Amino acid sequence: MSQFPPEEPPPPYVPPPSEAPPKEVVTLAWGAPFYWLRLGWRDLMAYPAISLFYGVAFWGMALSLGAVFRAKPEYTMTMASGCLLVGPFLALGLYDVSRRREQGLHPSFAASMTCWRNHLRSMGMLVGVLIVLELLWGRASLVVIAVFFNTGMPSSVGVMQAVFNPNNLDFVLAYTVVGGAFATLVFGVSVVSIPMILDRDTDAITAAITSLEVVVNNTAVMLLWGALIVLLSALSLLMPWALGLLVAGPLMGHASWHAYRGAVRWL
């Protein structure tokens, strides 16, 4: 028999306490999204020059994406990935303006352009997650097109006529379901995570989880907020040369800051 005493099992692992500041996800009222838009409009009117700069940037991205779709539709997803990379950094500038106004500070164009510098690691990780989701979305879309599209791949000129051909009804339904699922996931991950990183310098995982908590705990209100964003974007794009984005882009950016501030309370 062994003369050594039996080894005791190692103690159970206890994870260290979270370093994230305590917070509470607020239960939102139905009118909250309209209140956020009203606050966003006040921010836009308070600093119209700064807001217009970001509106021009969003407008330029939309025009570039449309030009690529018309000339080289096969590169549309690549261009969309680039917009997804640049867009959050542009939105940070608008969040910074709203944050400074809320704190009683004077917003400046220079500060809005450089506010991302201290949050580059967290922002880079979150943007990387969004790009992966967007690429998966694009791959899933190709699978749906290959399986359900019955009239041959359309050219960029006749794409709307081909998509809404009665023979492609199954494709429209499948594409709507798949696209809606990915759009909901991207919206859930990003709806408050980016302004939260700017405000509290949290890591990307904590910000994304908090964003999903907001959506899960306020599903109906956040779906309304998402629908308003889609509606404003669609109305802007339907205007000549998509000029509505000059106003709608910064308006939604400012309002998104107030959506975060209304949905997450720090203890």
C-alpha cells in the first residue's frame, strides 16, 4: 500500500468579480423612441454644422454603395463591409456631441472626430463581430438565391422586376426571413453597445451583452425603434439623390445616444 496520503481534489474555480460598473436595464415605455428622436433633433439643431458634416459622410457612403451596385453588383457586399467598418466610427462623433451637451460641456468638431481614440480596442473588436455577422448574412443570402431564385440571376438594371416576379415568391419569403433574422441580430448587438463603449469604456463583450439584454427586456419597444430607423432610412433614400440622409443620418445618430441613455441606468 502507498505510504503517501491521498491527494485532495483542487478547490472549485471561482471566477473573479466583474470589473464592469453595476448597471440596470430600464423598462421602457412605448413613447420612448419618439422621445429619443425629439432629443436627437434638439442636438442636431443645437450644432447643425457638426451634424451636417456627418450627414454628408453618411450621404456619400450611400451614394458610393449605390454606384457600386449599379456598376459592379458583385462588389456590393465588399462595399457594404467597408461601410459597416466606417459607420460606427462616424456615429461615435454624433454620440460625443450628444454626450457633451448632456454633461453641460461644449461640443466641438475636433473632439467629435477624435473621440474614438481611447476606445479603439473595444470598438475594433465590436466592429469585427459586426463584419463577421455581415459576411455570414451575405453568404446566407447567396444560399437563398441559389436555392429559391427561379428566373436566373438578374442584372443590376432589372433586379427589382426579377425579384418581384411571381415565380420568385418563395425566394422573397425566404430572403425576408433570413435577412430579418440577421438584421435583428445585428441590431440587437449594436443598438446600445457602441454609445456604451464611448460613455463607460467597457469591453466589447460586456457592451454587446448589455445591448442584447436591452432588446430582450424591451422587445416590443426596441422593435418599434428599429422600425422607425428603417422607415427614416427608407424615406431618406427615396428622396432625390438620397438627400434626406443629410438630416436623417445625424438625427438617428443623436437619437441613438439618447436610446442608450434611456435604456441603461448606471448604479
